Amino acid sequence: MTSQPVLIGARGGTIHQLHASTGELFQVCFEGTCLYCDSLHVGMAHLNRMERATRREAA
């Protein structure tokens, strides 16, 4: 895993780029929950959704 995230979300979530034997994976993490995506574009959508869901719970 790269030491620096590829992207940091508005609420502190991160996306890291991983190099796997089958190609690239993107690890999306926010508040202790992580998931893996095949593309940065999909990872950004998941991170946005994860951060929005937390904002709604706080309201």
C-alpha cells in the first residue's frame, strides 16, 4: 500500500491504491469501515456515500 492516500474525503475518509497480482485495487476507508473497489471512480462514489450517511446519522 502506498503511504499516502490517493484521495482524502471532506470528512476524513481515505482511498489508497493497492497493487495486486490481478491489477489495481482501491481501498476505501471511513471511520473504521473499509471496502475494496476495482476503480478510483467507484471508490470515490462509495466514499462519498459513506461520508454522507454519517452526516445524516449525526443530524
